[in-house]
Amino acid sequence: MAIVAKVIVDVPTMQTDRPFDYLVPARLEDALQAGMRVWVQFGKGARKVSGMVVSVSDQSDYDGQLKPLLDVLDPAPVLDHELLKLSKWLAQTTYSFWIACMQTMLPTMLKIDAVKVAEPVKLTADEQQKYFGTADSLAIGSLNAEQQVAVMKLAQAGKVAISYLKKDRARVKKIFYLIPQLSLEQAAAEREHVRKNAAKQLKLLTLIGEWAANNQHPALMTVEHQYGLTKPVINQAVEKGWLKLEGHETYRDPYPELQHQPLTKPLPLTPEQQTIVTQINAAVAERDPKTFLLEGVTGSGKTEIYLQVIARVLAAGQTALMLVPEIALTPQMVNRVKGRFGTHVAVMHSGLSDGEKYDEWRRIARGEAQVVVGARSAAFAPLKNIGVFIMDEEHETSYKQDSAPRYHARDVLLKRAQIHHAPVVLGSATPSLESRARAEKGVYTLLRLPHRINDQPLPPVHIVDMREAFAHGAQEDFSGPLLDALRIRLQRQEQSVLLLNRRGYSSFVMCRDCGYVAKCPNCDISLTLHMDTHTLKCHYCGHEEPIPHRCPNCGSDKIRYYGTGTQKVEAKLQQLLPDARILRMDVDTTRRKGGHARILDAFGDHQADILLGTQMIAKGLDFPDVTLVGVIDADTALGLPDFRASEKTFQLLTQVSGRAGRADKPGEVFVQTFNPDHYAIQYAKRQDYEGFFRQEMAIRHRGNYPPYFYSTKIAVSHVDETQAAKAIFSLAKELREHLSDQVIMLGPTPGPIARLKNRYIYQIVLKYKHEPALAATLQHILEETQQSSRHGFLVAIDPEPLAFV
């Protein structure tokens, strides 16, 4: 009986977004399972691609002759049954290609590249020499455009055959050990036959004799460094039979410094904490997939609750998955979790190298790690028998992916919780309005921690009206009260945290004579000044150009820098407080691997007095000597045309305020603003989440915004603005025809940034409470717009966007 593999091929188009049948050769029948990657020939030509087996059957849906599978790429499935089903659900709910969802779940190193190769068939001697030399094949991708055209012409003439080879990115790290093949006596005898001036060979033979006598197998790297013996000398010894090189697989460890630290002990819980731990543990024991919303003020001990729940889960023989929102938070959380559970913990986030991600993923898949801590993509960690899902800082927008598949990690956890019959714990001092509204309706179970550990008071928050501050001689970005508070901390040898939600030196460059503003040539956005590289940069497409000394428009030399960035604030602060040691933490200073951890470690070791940064410093950080938090400009987010602007501002101010006074020393917060009476700022001053929630919900209700309505954003882009506009109006017409009049349609309008990377963007936002025809209509739009993608159109559907702009 023929065995048939149902394969999703790595060709992301709507036409190929379904399983294709392939005949499984007899040699592969016993090895093949669903969830394995395979190598197949696809289409009418010689094209070969990778694919994923989604099922194995003895029935085919295809009447013609099936092509055979060419190869199986994995010894075991890389996606188990649960993750395969999850990938299908993800594709349907995010309107994405199934293969793209599968690849999102896997580390980059499990990506298979198809390499296009040319091989000579009937070449003249001159042609052979010109294109191939002495080689019997060449990779077409390595040729320049002119050479590629020439080779393709040879292929059309039948002189060259085109084929495809698979190139697997996966690389297992190995440590090589030297195994002596000579005894002590044999090594001594061999020395007699070696030239007297071959000092390194003689030295190696002496060592081989010693290793053999002591039954030692030293590592190659150790021998190279300790004895100064080079690889060629050792390879020569291997060829002569003196040694054997034996490779042992090893994992790349992203946190080697935590390997030998003693494990921490559980801390005593307050009565409030104990009540919450008891409730969550009961759900774990009953395998009840309920969702808990843990609303706890900053410093209330949420992390200790997570750790003690995880300990209970591990004791029951289950695993635990914990998400944190940003790389900046990961080092401190990793220290806490690894400090408690040691080698049982694996870490997954974008700050790791591809090799480290691959090894951590393999540890999890092999069952060698029972706890996973990571950012958004860790939601797909291949854990088995999960006992609890935890999402810290659940309100954070970084949990939503802004490229296809546009999933929210919270939705993934809730879906997996149903499969594993495990509770979900969503933790935050400032929960998203959507989550808090679900708790109000009883969909989530609300758990509260209204007090800090040891009854430490929340720090007093002082609102500084910058309109008055400038009238009283404020120094650019620093009011008198904030500068005085910083000086007091320096005298006391205490630490301060300053938040500014802009990176770079200055927001934009403008000519004071004619008003010219330096803009990106590819995007409708002004360029940001960076003094460290003396360049203007676009933070959207990466365009970079030198700082102009004269206006390109009118020739004037009155070019000036406007706005505020972290670099500029750092320079001004150093001028105002010359004795202060300042560390800057933003995207630019943390770009290199391990940048976040290095800055936080240095601050924790008191190598700096002031930590200045963007919103990445606003949450999760816990330093006992931080007694002052300053917010340079609280109005940054309030000025955005975003219905969540007030919520984001309140959350950011509340979170950053919580960094002060977390230990024995009392803290203090200064918030500088031009809108001191704004309700988001006033509620943040009082740390009054409940008051903010009530007022913001009333505003959302009046405007028909989430959480009262669901929403979906549809965007079209094209290099020609007219084409993009025509397409979006055509889609609007189709949507009106198929959807009910209960749906509120905003637009069509140009995107908030009308041009990005030389593509013009137009969008529609749909708001609805219940719309049965929506999913089918959007799926139909995706299918029909696939044809137009050949003409340069890109259509993106974003369910539940976190910003309409």
C-alpha cells in the first residue's frame, strides 16, 4: 500500500497555502512522521524546495501520478502534534500563510535555503573555462547580474543544467577531544623516528604518552591554548595514527556566568501573596485552564508568586512557560528564575545568537529544560505537559507582532492553555484595558496585590509644570526641582533613573531661514540626528546621511537642531552635573549582543549614578539604591493620534515611578509635563489604576473603541500612490457589500506615515461587536489580492491592531 505525505511547501502564496500530496519512497516509510521537514520537487520545472509534513496517509487527493519525496531532513519531528494544530489556528486567525506560521515557531537555524546550481552539459572548452574553471558546478547566487544572465542563456540552449541543492542553516556545536592511539612506550619509540628540529611534533608525542598513561582525553581547544600546538600539527598527528579526534555535541550557553551560582531559597510570602499562590496552585492541581489577572502595584512581589507557582508545577512533574515583554527585562528576570531553578531553565529571546536560540530550542524539545523564560516568540516553545503559563507585564505592546503573522502572544498562551488544561497568569501593575474589562465581566479571575512588600510606601510623585519651570529659569530639559533632587542623590551616593521616550540626539534638523526640515527620501518622516555617528538616520527604513552644514534648500548656514533625544539629554546633563557618572540605555547603546545586560550590570554595581534611557528602563528593573525617578517629557505619547495614547502614558508613568524606593530607602518621583492637568498624568501621580480605568472606559465607550468593540486594520501599499489609493477604495466597496451595516468603517485614509520604504500606504479600520461574515470576507480578499501582488501591491490584514496609526 502506498504511503502519502501531505506537505505544506515553502512557497508562501495563497495558491500554495494547502497540503500537496507526495509519494513516500519505501526507504523513508518507517522514518517519516508529521512535523518533519522534507525536501521536494515542486512545480513543473526542476525547482526544489523544503516543506513540512502535516500528516501521513494511505489516501491521496490527487488523481495524477505523485512525485516522490526526495529526502527527509529531520531525525525527529520539529513540530509536535500540538504545535502543528496551533500553526493552522494561527494562520486562520491572523490571515497568514500556514508555512509562515510554522517558520515563526521554529528557530532561524531550522530554515532550509534552496541553492540554485548550474552544471555543465555541452560546453565548449572556452565556455567551461570562462564560467566553471576546474569546478564541476557553481552556485548561481554567487554570480553578478551579468554572469547570471549569461548562464541562464546557456541553460536555455541546453548547454547547462539547472538544479537545486538544500542548504541547512542548522549547525550543531561540537567540542573535539584528542584520543591517544599510542601507549606511553609507543609514543617514546615514535619519537626516535622524528626529526630533531620538529620541536612541536616531539612535544606532542611526549604529551600523547602522558595522556595515554593517565587515560586522559584533553579538549582540542585546551591543547591549542595551553601548549601552543596548532591545528595543522594535530591534523598531521591524526593522519599518522598517533591521535584520533572525537567530536562531542555541546550546547551554546547564553548565560555561562550563572552556571555555578548557588540556588536561591523561596522567600516568605505575605498573607496577600499566599492567598494568591493558593488559588493559582489549586487551578494547576485541578488542571483548570482559567485565566488569572494579577493586578499588583510595583514592588508588590509578583515575581516571587510566579517562582513559587513554578516550583509547585515542577514538583508535580510538569513544565512552565513564562513570558516577559522586552530583552531589556530578560537579564534581570533570567537571573531570578535561573537563580531559583538552575539548569532546568531555558531562555528564548531575540538578543541571543542564532546558534544559542537553536541550542536552547533543542534543550526544550528534548525535555532537558522544564522552565522557559522568553519574549514574544517563546510562546511557541516546544514544551510538553505544561502546568502553568505566565505573562509578566501583560499590558506591553511588544507582545503583539507587527509583521505577518500578526499574532498577540497572550492569544497564543490562552489557546495553548486550553490544550494543556493549565491556568494562565497575566501579571501587571497597570493591566491593559482589554484584560481588566474581561476581569470585570468574569471572563478572567481578578487577583489584587494593593500593597508593596514590607508595607513600603509607593513613592510620592511631584508633577512639574514645565510652563512655569521655564519662566523660573529651567535648563532646557531640566527643571529646577529635578536638578536639585539629582544633586541630593549624588551627595547621598544614591542612584537615579531618568526616562525620556526618544532616542538619538535631537528629533529633527531645520533651517531657521526657510523652514526646510531634513526628511527621509524613502519615507514621509523627518530624519533623527545622531551625534555619536555624526549622521541623520531614519528609524523606519535605516536610511543614513551626513549632517548638513548648509541648508540644501536655500544655502543658509542657519541649520539648527530641534527637539530632545537621549544623546542630547545626556550631553546637557553631563554639563549641568559634571561629577555625575551617567549610563545611557536606548536602542543605539544596546544594539550589540548582551548590551542590555552589560548596562544593567554596571548600574547594579554602582559604576554609574544616573541611568538615562527610553521606555525600556520603565519596568521590571529592581535596584535597591534607586531613590529618584525623573520623567523628562511626560507628554511624548499624549501628542500621538492614537486612541490608546492616554493608556500608554498612564502605564509608562506608573511603571517608571515604581522603580524608585523599592528597598529600605524612600523614593521620590518627578514628572515634567506641559499638560499637568491631563487625567492620565493626575491618575499616575496618585498611582490610581482603578480611577484611570473607570474614566478611560467611559471615553472608549463614547468613541466605540476597544474593549467595547473588536477591530481589524486593512492596509494596502504600492510604489505608485494613485494605484494604492484605487486599490483601497476598491476594497472598501467590497467590504461594504459583504459586511453588515453594524460594522463601523474608518477610512479609507492614507497611513499615518503615508510613505514608508518608497511605498505609499492607505488603510481602512473596521470596528464591530459581532460580524459573522468578516472572516470569510477577509479570507476572500486575501485570495483575490494574491494575483495583484504580481503587480506590486501588498495587502496586510491586522486583527486587533494595537495602534490604528
